[in-house]
Amino acid sequence: MIKHVFTLVWNRRRTNALIVAEVLISFLVLCAVLTLSAHFLTNYLRPLGFDYQNVWNVEVSTGLPWSSIGQSSSMNTTRQLIEIAKGFPEVKAAAGILASPFGSSTWTNNVDNLSTSVMYDGATDDLPQVLGLELIQGRWFDRTDDAQNWAPVIINASLRDKLFGDRDPLGKTLIKSSEDHRLEGRVIGVVDDFRFKGELRTPFDLYFSRLRLDDTLSFSQPDLLVRVQPGTPAEFEERLMAGLNAAAPGWSFNIRPLGQMRRAQFTEMLTPLGIVALIAGFLLLMVGFGLLGVLWQNVTRRTSEIGLRRALGAHARSVYFQIVAEILVVTTIGLVLGTLIAIQFPLLGIVDDIAMTTYLIGLLASVGLIYSLTAACGLYPGWLASRVGPAAALHHE
């Protein structure tokens, strides 16, 4: 039976080649959609590590070139801006941060010669009150760090595990280096998660440094995060903006709630996936109709062959399974070719932030859906073929 099915598939290789191509293309697109969907869902289910509700991001632009910030009094002005924000009754807490949650700004550095880059961020002492951060070890930055002759550092749990394993990281020295500088810091605390790049992004190793508002030579210009009282009206944004403009003439500010930035990030990342999913759905629909039409036509053209088999004693069930088996063999050829192409991406590290298990989930789910579709398309033509009797074959011509 199996040999007979393969012979029939080979004899109609030109027709089947088109089906194989359709299955191959549909499988690759579907695999991409399901893999990315599994990737985003896995990331979304992980803890975010902070509370974005009722928090506004104030994007700050000094109008100065980066090389001039360290020679200005920008950090002193930033301190005044934070104090002004705290002075409003609608504000519960305010802090400065280099890379705001759900924003596009990111920095990476090498830490202790790790083979992978570590995400870098910096913040002032009040960030835990703004974002509700909780430390699993040690403490957050505070004024006692002013008297230290070393830079305090906070890392996340994944970086701690890579650097220290089961050892206590508190008090350990880290070396952060980039192309133009090398900084020695000492670990004072560990946060479990602080995924400021958003829920859909892959978790990363994090190195947190302290921003001192009295550092007049700092080349870092932080943005502001302001936690407002629940139910704060939108008109407060105008009053906050007026207070900031009065304290920093010539500077520009852009105020956006973190919830709004989160929704914008979701739209930016999920819209392309939705478009590709629509394309995948269209391709699967076309493959389904194509398979149904081809099989229906094959059954009609092969009435004499099927009737002869029935006359020789073939059971209707065997005829039914023959038609379904033929299309499953053709589908398998397309899926094997598609799998050989798909597995090149994780093996070559083309998309290195997607875990191998996620690839496998997307791959197996795609195989299952394609097989289900092709099997469903073969059910009705197979049933028609099983209804053909010897008499129908005699009168076919």
C-alpha cells in the first residue's frame, strides 16, 4: 500500500510539485507567525518588575550637543525639575532615569568580560518609589553613597547568576567597559526583574548605576518619571509643563503616560505580526482550496482506476485511505523541505534572542496545522472515491 501510494505520487509529480511549493511557502510563513507569537506570549507571561500605572514619562531635551552637557549645569537643573514636580499635590514621587520604560533608548556595555553585552541604565535615588521596584538582595541607592569612593551598582538576578552563581554578590566589584571608558563599581543590591524594554521583549541582563543630581560634570541627561495620584486629570499635564518650562527656559519637554507608551510599543511590535498572520491565513486558505480542487479532479479522472480496484476486491475504506494518504505524502515532502530551511535560523544564530524551545514550539505547531489542513481537504474527495463502484467505472467512458 505504501509503495503504491508513493508510485502514484511520483507518476503525478508535475501536478504535485505545485502542491509541494504551496505547502512549503505556507509552512515557512506560518512557522514564522507561530514562532513569534510563542516568543511574545512567553515574554508577556514573565514578570515585568515594575508598576507603570499612573506614571508619566517626561522626555527632556536640553538643546545642547552631548559633548557640552558635562560642561553645563544640566544636572543641577534636572534636580530643580524633580523638586518642582514633587511640589505639585498631584505628584506622589519623581525621579530621573536614563532609559525610560517602553522607550526606544537603550545602552549596552561589557561587564567583567562576559561574552554577551549587558543592558545598562541609570537612575536617581527615588526610582523605587516611582516604579514600585522591589529588591531581592541588598538595598537601593541613597545619600550614604555620596561619601563612598567607589560607584554603587545594582544588578538583576540573571546577571547575578551569570557572574556569581550561588555566591553572595553584595560587595563584589564589577568592571563595566566600553570603547571610551572603564568604570569600577561595587554591587549593593539585586532586583529580580526590571524589564524597562517592555513585556514583549526578551529578558536581559541589567546593570544599574546611580545618577547623582549634584554631579556637575556628568555627560548623562536623564528623563523624568513622575508618579501621579490615581485619577489625576489630563489638564495637570499643562500645569506640570508650565512649571518645567519656567525652571528650564530653552529646554523642551514631552510628557506621555507610561501606559500610553506601552500601548504604542504593543502596536509597533504586533502590527507587523498581524499583517504576516493575515498573509499566512490567506496562503492556508489558498492551499486548502487548491488541494480540494486538485483532489476532486483526480477522483473524477481516476473513476476507472478506482472502479477497477473495487472490482478486484478493494474495500471502500482502503480506497478512502489511499486518497488521503497520497495528499499526506505530498504534504510531507513540502514539510520536510520547509523544516530543513526553518531550522537554519536557530542553528546559524540569525535571530539569537528567540529560545530554541520557542522555535520548536512554532515548528511543531506549524507542522500540526499543515497536516490537519491537508488531511481535512482530503476527507471529502476520499469519501467520493470510496463511493465509486465497479458499475460506475464501466459507464465512465
